Amino acid sequence: MSDILTITDLTKTYASGLKALKPINLAIRRGEIFALLGPNGAGKTTLISIICGIVTPSAGSVVADGHDIQADYRNARMKIGLVPQELTSDRWETVWNTVRFSRGLYGRAPNPAFLERVLRDLSLWDKRNDQLQTLSGGMKRRVMIAKALSHEPMILFLDEPSAGVDVELRRDMWALVRRLRDSGVTIILTTHYIEEAEEMADRIGVINKGELILVEEKKALLSKLGRKQLTLHLQAPLAALPEGLGAWRLALRDGGQTIDYDFDANARDTGVAALLRRLDELGIPFTDINTQQSSLEDIFVSLVQGGKEARP
Amino acid sequence: MSAPRFNAHGVWAIYRFEVSRALRTIWQSLATPVITTALYFVVFGSAIGSRMGEVDGVSYGAFIVPGLIMLTLFTESIFNAAFGIYFPKFTGTIYEVLSAPVSSFEIVLAYVGAAATKSVVLGLVILATASLFVPIHIAHPLAMIAFLVLISATFCLFGFIIGICSNNFEQMQVVPMLVVTPLTFLGGAFYSISMLPPAWQTVAYFNPVVYLISGFRWTFFGQGDVPVVTSLVATLAFFFICLGVVAWIFRTGYRLKN
Ligand SMILES: Nc1ncnc2c1ncn2[C@@H]1O[C@H](COP(=O)(O)OP(=O)(O)OP(=O)(O)O)[C@@H](O)[C@H]1O
Ligand SMILES: [Mg+2]
């Protein structure tokens, strides 16, 4: 069995009547890092909350490692760890007590050695006797992660783990997520930071207005949807683009010093060779040339805006 | 590894968390009822009680002890249990309990169990305080403990319901202040129902609190306003009604889940 989580026809309509999830079908593979991308209000947290048992689904089913999340919620939930989007904490509890609490709550026998390892991994060991209210926001987020890991879950949900986190902690967290993945944990994260998905994920899902509009291997996604940009640095500035170049989507910038050509990297004929020939014919010399792959961010924006055109 | 049928670790985690929360404020929690009890004794026990003579063959000071314990027990049980579940709802930490492999029965057991533990301790502390003012003889000590535990559990369940249904701190106070305290005062906390005019006695028997106080008083003095079996049945009925409401709340996910 290669899928660890199977979501079938899952829908959610809140009491307000808002359809937060149109039927969602998604399978998460064992051991992968799956990034769920989507704008504010897309339904990411709703989806995660249903899987974790915090929100009741309107219809559909979710099976986690062979256990239905409703019929067999005990076994399903023991497999799942959740780091929620919002920071909440029991102000007066100590780090150690709150992590020990989480482990017990999930039905696991005490294991101080394991909890020590988790806290050390997250650089929280020195803070173990500190009250949560005395910790900084970043530290609190680490505590939330430690709580989620305290019962040794096989599936870990990270709902916007890098919100309000500085660069260093983000790097630490990415490293931790990779270590977890290497130890066999499946990770599903939501994020607004495209570079996070780009850097971390094996697969990417894009959700918008409750609809999963795309699920793809990251690499395939980048190359399939990726557009490239050719940049030509001219020897002498042009006042305007000459008539003879009308066949290409070009833009002149830097005071006429640079020409940008936007093209589909996967097209059989990218038009690059012809463009260069034409420039030669027109006697427009250039000093430098380079191409750039469009980032996930560009892909994402174009998808969510629903346009077929990748760039304005 | 497959999940156990009963998540004992989970229940213990919540129970322990709740008890340690109570222990953090143990002195405030105990000081208020102790001082209140002492004041009641100064006013009712000594100042008024000395002119009252005996009620049902018991000195007035001793007579009011069970009612006094109930008075504090009712409100404290309701408030503590209400707060215990309201607070995580308020701060958002409830997400963890909702996403954990604990059943609703286990959640109730842990939260209500912890609140009831505090109530029982509180009841015993008030009893100890009272014994400094009047000599107290308990006719049926085991029955006394049993009633104390049952009534604490019942009112904690009641409080748990209020905590779940409350959207702010004021709502949590309404029922204890506006309903329970008046019913307790009118329910024979400080007098025997037989001291009322016959018409009012009939009215009094519609007050459920009468049966609770009467039962608890029976464990002290061997007699109450109603037969002890009636009290026991009434207390159990109240207990199971609360239990039923809690079960309904969880089955429908009312106010805990979206
Ligand atoms: N309890 C609720 N009652 C009613 N509507 C809700 C509730 N929670 C969320 N919603 C709505 O459901 C939609 C999806 O919300 P959700 O929190 O799942 O989005 P999200 O993708 O996580 O957004 P963000 O990136 O801002 O965290 C939004 O329109 C939101 O307003
Ligand atoms: Mg969200």
C-alpha cells in the first residue's frame, strides 16, 4: 500500500452556509512531503481540521493508514500529529508538562527519554522548565511542534509552519521536517511561502475556493507549467521595439537597454532561435543573453487567477 | 500498535492537567469558602443561632452545617467545571483534545472527575472549618461521603454543560447566581421545611434542591425533610439527566465542533 491517506469526496459546508470544500479527492503517498498551496480562505485549514477531527465533514470519507477517521477514530488519530495554524498555549504550564500532556492525551505510555529527544531536536531542552507564557512566539511554535511529535505520529500536519517565524527558525524547521521524512513520517504542510513548497515538497496541491485545482509532482509541475524568460542585454539602447519583432511577446525595459522574451519552455518551437536570427538580420547587437525558469510563485498566481496566460 | 479500548493515559493526562491547574490557585480556592463559612457561623451560628434553640432536635449551629456545605458545593462545582471546559474553548487549546483519540465519555470523565475531586476536597475543608465552631456528629459517615461525591459529580456535570454552552464569562455566572443560589437558600439550607407554613411547604417540594440538602442532612443527623430514599432517587435522577444532556451535546457536536 503506497497511499497513507485517502480522501474521498470530502465536502464541508459551514453552518453559515459557506461551502468551504467542494468535493475533494486526494491521496497522500506514504513518506512524502506534500505541500498544500492556496490563498487565504481557500479551505486548507478546513481540510486539515476535518482529517484531524476538529471539524465534522458534511460528506465524504478519509482513511488514514487504513483507519477511517470517523468509524475508527482512535486508531486513525493515534497516527496523526497536528501543528495548528494558530498559536495557542496554556500560559502557566511548563514546556515539559505540556509535551508530556500531549503524549498522554494520545494514549501513549510515558517515555521521558523520547520526549527529551524531541525537545533537544527543537532546541527546547534548556527551556523545559519555563512557563509557556515566558517564551517568544517562535519558541511557542517549536513547542507546538514538540507537542505534535510527542506521540510519535506517522502523519504530520503542519498548518502554515512558517507564519511569523524568522529565517533561522524556518531553516531549522525545514531541516527537522526532512529528518522526519527520512525517518518515515509523511508530512503535509500548508504554506503561503512558495519557496517553502519549492524547497521542501515532493508533490504540490493547489487549492482555491474549496477546490483542488491541481496535484502534481513538484518537478513535473515546474517543468510542465514552467515558462521561461529570455533576457537580452543590448549593446545600444532602443527607443522602441522595431516593427519586425512583432511576432514575439517582447518587452523593452531598462531604458531600452534590455529585451525580455517570455516563452513556453516546453513548446516544440520556443521561437528563441528565430528571434536571435531576426535580431541579427535587423542589426541589433546584444552583449549578453540569459534565460530564467519561472518560479512556483508565478505558476501559482497564474493558476489561482484562473487565466491561461502565465504572465500579464 | 493498535489503540486501546479505553484511553486511560488520555484521561489521566486531562485529569492531572486540571488538578494541577486547581493546585496553582489552591489558596485562593480554599480561602474564600473557609472565610465565608466562618462568617456564616459568626452570623447564623452564634448571633442568631443562640436565640434559635434546636431544629429537629439538633442545635441550630450544627443544623446549618450540611446546608452550608451544599451552598458552596453547588456554586463551586458548577463554576469550576464550567471554567475547566470553557477556558480551553476560549484560548483555543481545545483543538488538542478534539483531535486526540479520546472519546467524549473519556473527556467528560476527566474534566468532571477533576472538578468533582476539587469539590469533594472543598466540602471536606468546609466541614473541618465548621467543626471548629460547633461539635459535629456524623451519623452515617460513609453515606455522607457517598452523597458528597454524587452531588459533586452531578453539579460538575451541570457546570460542564454550562461551560460548553457559554460564550462569555458572564453567561457562566448566570445560572449559579440566578438559579442555584436562590434555590439553595429557599431549599432549606438554613431551616427545616417543616418550619414553613403548610402552603409554602408544598411549594418547597417543587424545589429539587430540597431533596439534595435533605439527603445530605440525613447523613449527619439521621433525619431530613424527606425520606433519604427519595433524596437518593432525586439526586440520581438529576445526575442522569445531566449525563443525558452531555451525551446529546457530544453526539451532535453542539458548540464544540464546527
Ligand atoms: N468556523 C467557521 N464558520 C464559518 N466559516 C468558516 C469557519 N472556519 C472557516 N470558515 C470559512 O471557510 C473558508 C475556508 O477557511 P480556511 O480557514 O479553511 O482557509 P485557509 O485556506 O486555511 O486560509 P488561510 O490561508 O487564511 O489560513 C473561509 O471562507 C472561511 O471564512
Ligand atoms: Mg488556514
